Amino acid sequence: METAEFEPQVLANRHGVAFCLMHRNSTVGCVITMAALEAYFWLEPRASDAIILKTFRDGYNRIRAIAERKLLARPATRLELTPSDFARR
């Protein structure tokens, strides 16, 4: 899978970061929740947009890997990553 030409953005409601992935020649809109960033990527609560995006970029390889696995298991046109997606099973 490749990433699409789309800059990650903090959602207007500040509940997550939106980003896109290419999956099977189509673009999939993805969101990682703030709860997941706080729980698994050490994001401080009420962080600025700049810090949120830096945290997202620092953890992007892991975030992308989890998103790709989830898409392979259940193809979709939209995907939300929550803390349960990052929990070790």
C-alpha cells in the first residue's frame, strides 16, 4: 500500500487526525482518534495542533501498519483507528 497525496489534518472537532491511504487502487479516508494517540503515542491531552501532527508523523509507520492490517482484514472506504486497534492481543 502507498500513501496518497494528502496531508494529515487535525479534525475540526479535535477528536482525531485524518489521513489517507491507497488500498487496491482507491483512496481510503482514515482517522486515528486522539484517544489512540494519547494512549499509544504519548500525546499530551489538549496539545496544540502542531504537537498533535508531530506526534502523528513520528508514529506514522506504526499507524500505517495497523491501518493496512485492518484494511486487509476488513476492506472499507473509511477507517477509524481507536486504542483497541493498538492493544496487544
